[in-house]
Amino acid sequence: MNDTIPLHVAIALSQVGVRESPKGSNRGPDVDKYTGGRAEPWCAHFVAWCFREAGKPIPGDTVPTPRRANQLASVTRTEAIFGQHDWLVSEPKVGDIVFFKTRGRSDRGPGRHIGIVSAVGINDFEIVDGNWGDAVTRRKVKRSSADVSGFGRMP
């Protein structure tokens, strides 16, 4: 059994506790490193940043700036890219991306959420996600959650 944690997961875990400043602003010195200074929902920015920092950027990734968006800031677009590469799977594995159907405790309004699987149990899995309650968090999700759309796994 390989107990080595993927680098992008280690990077994500190192960010747990980063918070927006001020709360509810989608901004702050630490958050801006994920978003390139763009004041917008940042869960997908966080995931893309973790993979980019690990030297394994997701296809289509663009480093965002205040004037240049990253198409991966859209959870729907990121999931579509994984689908185009046939990288969508139904069972989680450490290092996978998890796609959610709704924003949950992310920003208000319509939209979706995304995170990185950091551990897998029998009935649940643990994720690290950005912009959950305005912070990078580590939390458990039930495998039976109807809000999970699926998982993405890059080779």
C-alpha cells in the first residue's frame, strides 16, 4: 500500500485556516494568491491553485489576474474538462477533485462547489475546500450525500 500523500493534497492541507479578510469579501492577502486578486467565489480557484503549485496544472488552467479570468474558476467548466478527458469517476480516492451540485456554505446564490479529497473512509470521505464558510477548511462528507455530483481524477 502506498501511503504517500499527493503533493497537491499536502499543499491544500497546508492552507487550512486561511480566511477571507474582511469576512464575506472573497478577498484578503492569502485568498488573493488563489484568485489573482479577483473578488469572486474562490473554491475552484483554490483547487486549481493547489494543482498548479504542485506542478500538475489542470488542463485549461490560466493564472488569474484582476484583468484575466481563469476558466477553471467555474466548477461546471472544470467538471466538463474532466469529462472531456474521461477523468470522471464515481468512487473517491485521495487526491481526487469532488464536484458538488450546490454551493452549500460557500457564497450565496446559485452555483456549485468543489474540493480536494484528502482521506477516504467506509461511509464518508474528507475534503479540503476553499471558500467554505469564507475559509479553507477540512471536513467530512458522507458518501451518500445527494449533493455530490462526482469525482475527477487526473492520471
